[in-house]
Amino acid sequence: MKRLAYLALGLLVSAPVLAAPPPCMQRSSALLQALKKHDYAGAVSHFDARVHAVVTVKRLRQVWETALPNQFGAYDPAAVGQVAKQGPDGVVVTPLHFKHGWLHMRVACDDAGAISGFRFLPGKSPAPDDVEHAPKPASGPWGSSQPTQVASPWGPLPALLTLPRGKGPFPAVVLVGGSGPHDRDERIGPNRPFMDIARGLAAHGIASLRYDKRTYVYPVKSEQDTRLTIDDEVTDDAVTALRQLAANEQVDRRRIFVVGHSLGAMMAPRIGQRMPGLAGLVLLAAPARSLLDVLAEQTRTLGPKQGLSSAQLKSAEAGIDHERRLLEKADPAHPPKKPFMGAPQSYWLSLDGYHQVAVARSLHMPLLIVQGGADVQVSPTQDFARWKTAMAGRAHVRFRRFDGLSHLFMPAGKTGNAADYMRPAHVAPGVIDAIADWIKTQPPAPKRAGRAL
């Protein structure tokens, strides 16, 4: 879920989002004006007591002057389109333009008009500039990409089908993104890891389909859905994409794979369970533990690097422990009403009932599990090592570790935190070569199972 990714990036500053009365537009505007003037005492005066306890003057200054510029570049107050809008849920969203992309400042207010929810979340540029992010045809020595769509219950998801040069049918993959409302390129700052992978695989003769996540295309619906589950966010759309890919005459339907990254890799075994006719799964930076466990470790290791105080770290860890206890006794048919980190409890309960390693052990299809040795979000020792232990001795499972590479499978930077993702880079060619070589060595899925696609 997107809040998980943003906490890891040190961007989440949140309180429960409540319905906002009309004065919330004025509150949001006053807050932004105070930030532009670096008047942090004035800014926090608009917060209710709960938000004020978390977002102090010191913390707000650190976020606005250090964390955001380090990760997204300088703020550009003159950019066109920075107009606040209030949604049907009362939340006021103001697009803010930074050098390396757009952030959305989200403000919610309580019945007294004080700000009770405050976040900066990566988001799309405002209309009419959204057309810039629509899929566009592209071609090169690697092959060509053509715009298409993947169906979803909320509406179509913009997508790109990338085909190699030459005549098919080709082996093919569906790329499944990580936590957050990612676009089809899994764009993070100036980097586009899924575009790198898609074009790199095409150069090896492998087709791919990548698509904007449902939470990226329909952010308001995703935030208003109080029954949202992990299958809604990831699994269901991936299954739809696989079926659409299999129907393409230029694709060899018995040689279709999933390439999942991070949360997408974590859910890949479930996708394989739903689609037994797949030829195999590639797991890139796959958590082997629960997301709450991963989140707790990220809080401990990345929190200090993002400027969180010991009191803030202690509070964050206490919140995660409380959520664990809550899930242990929660009734999935009647999930608790209070969300956790902005996500409904239905989402956390759906994750709590999923154990990716156990599901992977039940599968018989080939698996390739790949890890960056310098990954600070999914641990080479706590996650990759657990995969190796759990899947040891299985002839259909292969492992590859690439030292010096980050969570994005790009050369790791010096800071050891998410600011490194803002340096322009590309997925290491050796990673793409390893994926392509493995795919080419896998046999077609058996015809009996292949009919499931």
C-alpha cells in the first residue's frame, strides 16, 4: 500500500483523515503560505493537538527544508497548476511542483476547522498536464512500445505493451509494481526501473506488459474504499493483465511469466497460485516477512537517517506493535474501523492472512529470486536469506544476489536512505541479463496447466 512506501521514504506525516468543513480550504491555503515563508510556528498553529504532537516546528522545518528537497529537488512555487481542490471526502489536495516531480499536499480538518490530517504524497501532475503522463508509443534498438489498457473494476488502467524486434510469438512478462500508487514505469524521482526492465528484456527477445496501478489512476476511490484488500491493490489487476497478455497473438501463451518488485514480488506467489499456467515467477527484492515486520525494521534503520527523534521512533514502533495485537484478535468479517497509517483495516487483515513463503513452497512452477546486496528496504539478511533457507534444495528455484545494488537494482548511493533514489540511474544491465537468461532457459508451461491462461 502506498503509505508503506512513503513511510520508508520519510514522507508520511499523518493523522486520521476526517471529513473537512468548507473552512478547510482556507486552512490549507494558510498552511501552504506559512511554509512558503518558512514560518513554521505559524504553520503548526493550524494543527489540532494530535497532529501538533507529531509535527513539531522542528520536524516541519526538517521535512520542508531538508527531506523533501533532498528527495524531490527544490520547490517551484511558480509552476502552473498548483491549485487546491476539495474532494467529496472533504480532503483538500494541493499539487506542489518540485524539481523532480509533483507532490500532493493533503489536508483534512476536524469539525472545529483545525487540521487533523496532513501528508505529502507523490502524485500526478494536475490537468491539463496529465496528458504528459499518458502512455505514448516509443521505439528503439530494443523494439517498440504501444499504448494499451488493462481493465479494472474502477476503470481502465493505462498500460504499455513492449515487443521485441522481429516476429513472434515471444516469451512475455507482466511487470507488477511495489508499494505505492506507481505508474507503469514504477517512476521514482528521475528513475524508471520498469521502463529499463521492459526495454532491456525486449532487447533479449522478451515481450512485456506494464500498467499504472489502480491506486495511481484512481487515488480518491482507493482512499475512500474502506474494504480495500491486497488483492484489490495488486493481485486482481495482475491476473487481468496476464489474461490480456495471453490473448495477444504475438505472445507465446505457454511462456508467460510474472516479474514482481517489492510488494509485487511478495504477492507473486499468490498470483502464481491463481494462474497455475504461468511458466514461472521472478521475485525482485521480495519481503519474506510480514509487511509490519518489514515496516518496523525500516522505522528503526531509516528513521534516524530521515531525522526522526528517538521519541518519534518509539511512538512509531509502539503503533506498529499495537497494530499487530489488534490484527491478532480482529474479526475479518467485521474489521476495526480505525485505519492504520491511512489504510483500512481490511487491507491489513488481508495481508495478515497471507504468507508468501508458504504459498511459494506450495507451487511447482520455476522461481527466480533476486536481491540487491545494498537494499535498505528489503533486507538481504532478514528477507533474502529466509527465502534461500525456505526454498533450499528445490531444483526449480534459483537465487541471484547483486552486491552494491539498491532496492531499485541500481547502484546504491552513499546516504543509505531514499535520497539515493533521486539520483538519475538505470537498472544494472547484469540484473536484466540474469532475468532474461533465466526466462530463456525455462520450458514452456505444460499444456494441461497452460489452459488456465
